[in-house]
Amino acid sequence: VQLVESGGGSVQVGGSLRLSCVSSHYISGAFCMGWFRQAPGKEREGVANVDDFDIANYADSVKDRFTITRRDANNTLSLQMNRLKPEDSAMYFCAAEFRSRDCRRSLAVGSFTYWGQGTLVTVSS
């Protein structure tokens, strides 16, 4: 399974970006798809997760600003990010889990098996 992210870039505070992730494997078989991020010097953290029932789960820091969307027909995952803040600056990673349903509603890094290479988001004031 290969996951390829795109859509990162530089934006000013309050702006928006839309990240996309394309999977080489049918994501209809994935229990969960998720977005994670890692800022320099910090641990990777969960941002949002959507399961095979299309139930989404968000980190408190991004609730009401970010929207995760899963489109199984196109094998894509997206993350619409609005009202961006400097603390949202990070490398963003797409992740997928096909083996265990324990990933449902989980934003733990260890709950996901497959990872993309990341796309960089920079928010400047």
C-alpha cells in the first residue's frame, strides 16, 4: 500500500488549505484512514480519523476547523483545513489501517500500519 499526500504549502494565519492523499490500494477495505502531523522537535500526533462507517474523530485542537473526507470510490482521503493557526504548522501524514478495527475512533500513531511520506504545511502570522 502506497499513500501519497499533496496540497501542503505556505499560508497566512486564518487561511485555508486542502490536503489530499491517494492510495495505491482500494481504501474500501480500510477500517480507518487518518491524518497525523509532526512539528519539528515534537512527536507525531493524530489530527483526524474516519472509519469504515464514515464516522470521523478529531483532535480537540482542530475541531470545528478541519474536516476529514474519505472517498472510497476514488481511493482518496482529504483534509480541509480552515482558520489555520501558526501552531498548525507541521508535516502532515496520511495513514491507513486494513488489519485491525481497533483504529476506530483512535488517533494513536500505533493504530495505523501504512503511512505516506508527508506534505508540509506552514502557517505564518
